[in-house]
Amino acid sequence: MTGLCDTCVHLKPMRNDRDSVFLFCLLSKSDPRYPKYPRLPVLRCGGYSPSAQAETIPTPYRHDPSD
């Protein structure tokens, strides 16, 4: 389980030559406060935006990347 990344629109799964999958955060391209490959599971994220396919899930923890 990857936490919020499972349902975030900013997620881009990246597969390497060994068939391992890494989760790339697209927000990292425009905002250095977000890591390219966040430590999982992500339980709080200020940039989290649920994807259209995501069911409504409770997100009690919000995180401002500046803290």
C-alpha cells in the first residue's frame, strides 16, 4: 500500500529494466518541496488531489510540505 499515492492524480508509476516499479510524483517537476520518489506510505500530503477514479476516502491527515 502506498497511502495517498494510490489515488492521487500526480502519481506516475515508473518501471525500470528489472521490472521494479517506482512511484514518481509529478508535482516534483514544478515544486521542489515535493520529492520525486516519496517515502512510502504517504499518509499526509499538501499536494494530494484524488483522481477521477478514486473512491471517496477519508483523508484526516493533511501535510504542508514546508513543515
